[in-house]
Amino acid sequence: FSGLSAGQAKRRTEEVLHEVGMAERANRKVGGYSKGMRQRIKLAQAMLLDPDIIVLDEPLNGLDPVGRREFLAVLEGLAERGKTILVSSHILFEVEQMTRSILLLTQGQLLAQGDLSVIRRYLDRFPQRIRIDTEEPRRLAERLVGLPYVLSVEMDPRGTGIEVRTKEPDAFYDVLGGLILEEGLPVGTFHSPDNDLESIFRYLTSA
């Protein structure tokens, strides 16, 4: 088919089945495959004629954690060989794992385009939340409340930390590092729950 002889088609089928981890199950009936196995077979079909562009719709659907890692490894290998892979998915944390270039769409409208850092810049008009885990939340909160770029500080009801809202996260992180060193504040970890793709999409669609 598509210009391949029977021998070429057989060899190529064996190659792509091996790449997606389905070579040992090749002789089983498709009806007996799990959903994850069927996803792999669909990828093998897409790879069969070695196209330059591969389009995948919800490719990780039905895969267990091990299967996801293996599937992503196949996609990475294809990308390293110069293939363009277009992935459609509503599971946004999976999109972050699969690609560096992102298009955010809603109701047929393009919201944002670029890598995660570029898309994050669309949110400059929104405050960014920063969660800080500390054994002395009240002491840390008192030191942060008066800073000009800190919009609010909220105490965790469990007493394990605080949540800061700021529109200047880079400046805030600089000051936070200084406070930790100068005053010996017992800070465990800090992170922004607004830096993932899911949060960015939520902000953009609510704007």
C-alpha cells in the first residue's frame, strides 16, 4: 500500500510495532487490547508511512503511568528525528510534558501561543499566588505585609505556611531570599500554583 511492496509493508509494520512496544502482542486480536494498547496501535498506524507531521488526539488517554512514560519516550524520539507532532488534549498537565510549543484554544478562539514562559507573560495583569511553607508563618507574614509589590498575605489555617499574592514575583523572590538569609526564617519550600498550564488557561478564560 502507498507504494510499499508486501515485504516492505511487513518490515515497516514490525518496526513501528516494536517502537510503540506492541511487537509481542502483534498477533492478538485488536478486540482483546486494552484502551492503552489501542492508543499505541493508533500511534503505530500514524507512524507507518514515516510522515513528517503526526496529529494525535488525546494520545495518553487510557495509558497507565508506565505506559505514559513509554509513550512520551516514543514521541520524544520522533521529535528528535525532526518529526512535527500536533497533540490535541484537554488534560493540560499532560500537554506540558509533551511539548514546548503550546496553543491554548477555547470555543474556536486562540487565547495564547508560545512556550509556557511566553504564555505566562499574558498574565501580567493578574496577581500571582506564591505558597510558602514555614514553621513561623506569622513572623514571615509580618515581614512581608508592608512590601509595595505584595498585594495580600493569607495564613494557612493549618499553621504550616502562608500564601502571598503579587504582580511582581521576580522582585518578591529576591526579597524573600534576603529575608531567609538575614533573619534566619525557617522556610521549607515555596512555589507558585499559578505557573502550571491549567492555571494559566483558567485565568485566560475567566478574563
